[in-house]
Amino acid sequence: MKISDLSESQLLALFLPIIDEHNQRVAQRQQGESPVLTLGPGDDCAVLNLLQGKTVMTIDTQTENQDFRRVWASGYESGGYDVGWKASVQNLGDIAAMGAQPQTLLVSLSLPGDVESDWVKDFARGICDSTLAQGADFCTIAGGDLGRSSEISVTVTAVGSSSGEPVRRDSATPGDVLAVAGSLGAAACGLDLLETPQQQLEELDDYQRFFTGQTRPAGALCYGLVAAQSAHAMMDISDGLLRDAGRIARASGIGINIDSQKLAAFFEPLRPAAACVSAWGGKQESPEQILLRWVATGGEDHAMLAAFAPDRVPTGFTVVGRCGSEFAPEAPVTVDGRVFDRSGWDHFSG
Ligand SMILES: Nc1ncnc2c1ncn2[C@@H]1O[C@H](COP(=O)(O)OP(=O)(O)O)[C@@H](O)[C@H]1O
Ligand SMILES: Cc1ncc(C[n+]2csc(CCOP(=O)(O)OP(=O)(O)O)c2C)c(N)n1
Ligand SMILES: [Mg+2]
């Protein structure tokens, strides 16, 4: 059955039981504590009881053919489950990057009539499963909106709370080290393979395993919470290490140098895929160049990027660079002391 065969209330009747079950499970886990979500989906607004600390909020949109495809060149089909999964990772990445705990999500779905009604149920399962898989055991889904559109577009708002001062981007200091936790390059690798024709992929053993870096990224929520104890500045990497490190550098008024040797640790799991993409591109880019492009400029892994005093780097973070006092507006980030020619994802020029 297609979306166009159903009324809005019939569609909600598919979606809401999955969300309600998720919210009930959260409430069970919170036994003994006063619930944050005191009124969930069903009324004009949700009601939250954010008891203590600072409230943080963020929003992110995924649009068909800009952020995912229903069918990729590789033949893989991204369904509602994948889109729901990634919506949660994107938003919880922003909450974690402030050092905050996710509390609830609001979900807006704009869908064309030719989408299967099961897409909506899969989306609900994907967003709930991903939230739990990231360890956000207490994060409910407070409500949302449903509408018709000419392409699939999903917008999620996340609300979080922080018992201490939220970690900003603008307080890295000269002498800090810059470190990463979570995966780097896996989402860009997945994107390149998804966009590669299936017959080119058959040389690559179990090639579908690389798709998940793009379709179901793991995120790094737990690392954000750990880093909040000692990070001077933090953000999640959505647009690529170099571009996002540039945002910390600009906001903090410092320079950052990345040590390319330190990035090699992220290359290993992606090596077989880089060889395949290099061969498909007629070796115009060597496997080594592809690995560096994925790891240094690929977005969407939602790894944590943070600046710490050198003796206060938490377990799970890999030092990839250093903060210096020289801020150069035209090149706030260098790699091995030199300007890198490609810096990352930009929605409007990329
Ligand atoms: N339409 C908008 N209205 C107000 N603020 C916006 C808008 N789009 C982006 N921003 C703000 O600009 C900053 C950068 O946005 P973005 O690159 O999407 O951040 P992030 O990578 O954390 O999702 C964020 O602080 C965001 O809130
Ligand atoms: C079809 C398709 N083309 C290109 C991309 C690559 N891509 C889309 S958005 C993006 C960067 C992240 O953007 P956004 O989710 O808007 O992150 P924000 O900076 O707002 O957190 C990248 C690398 C993709 N995922 N799918
Ligand atoms: Mg954004």
C-alpha cells in the first residue's frame, strides 16, 4: 500500500504505536526518577519536565537525493529504517558534542504519495533502534508532524540537557591537542561505494559491509559525554575533519595543524574499498589518496572532535593534531604544515 492510499490519521496509526512502545520502554528504565516527557505524541504540544541544568537544542534535515537516495547506483535501496537511523545519529551527534545528554526528539516527515506505507513503520523502528544503539537509553520521541511533498524530507529536532556548562567550539587554546573519537572516513567510503555501479563492486569481498558507514553510522554519543569532563572545545564531524576543525579554529581564534601520520590509523579498515574505488576511477586517484580524502574530508561519521590539554585526553580519543597560537583566516587548518587542497562538504558548492 502507498502513502497516497491512506489518510493522515491512518498513517499516524502505523507510526505512533512504535513510538509509544519506545517511550514506554524509556519510562520503565527511568523507574523511580520523575519522567522528562510528561505528555508525548497526541496533543498540540509535548510537555517536558527538564528538571536541572542547561537545555540544548538542535535540528537537522535529510532530503532525498541530497542526503540519501531511495535507490543507489550500486543497487542498494535506502529505506525508512536507514533514514530513521541516520536522523537520530545526526541529531544526537550535535547533542553529544555539547557534552549533553539527549532527552527527546521531534520528528517531521514530508513524504511523496508513491512511498510505501511500510516506509513510515521502518522509519519509526530505525530512529528508535538507533537511539538505543547509541546508548541514549532515556531519549524519548515527543512528537512530530506529517505532510505531503514532492520528495522525501525528514527533519528531526533534538533536545538535550547538560548538568555542567555545555562545551562550545570557541574555547580551544594554543597548546591543546586535537583528538577524534569514533570512525572517520567510513561514511565517505560508504557513499563512494553506494554510488559505484554494482558490477564494479563484485571484485570487493562482502562489499555491502562498507555501505553501513553511510547508511547506518554508529555515531559517538558516549565519547561526547566522557569528553565533557575535560574538553576545552568540541563538535561532531558532519562535514569532514578539516572543514570542521576549521570551525573550531575560527571560533577559537587559533591555528590547527593535523599530523597526516596520525590519520593512518583510520585507513586500515577502509583499504580494500579504496583499492576498488581507485580501480573503478581508472587509477586517477591512488588508493592512498582516496583514503586520505575519505578520512580528512569525508563527512557524516559524526565522530567527536575535541581540543584537550595534552595530559587530559580521555580513553577512546586519538590525537590527530595540535592547536597553535597563529590564526591564519585564509588557512586556519594545515596538514603537516601545508594547506590541503580539498577541505570538505558544502551543501551549496559541494
Ligand atoms: N536556517 C537557520 N536559521 C538559524 N540558524 C541556522 C540556520 N541554519 C543553520 N543555522 C545555524 O548555523 C550553525 C551551523 O549550522 P550547521 O552547519 O547545520 O551546524 P551543524 O553542523 O552543527 O548541524 C548552527 O549553529 C545552526 O544553528
Ligand atoms: C545522495 C547523497 N549525496 C551526497 C551525500 C553527502 N553528504 C550529504 S550531507 C553531507 C554533510 C552533512 O550535512 P548535514 O547532515 O546537513 O550536516 P550538518 O553540517 O548540518 O550537521 C554529506 C557529506 C549524501 N549523503 N547523499
Ligand atoms: Mg545542520
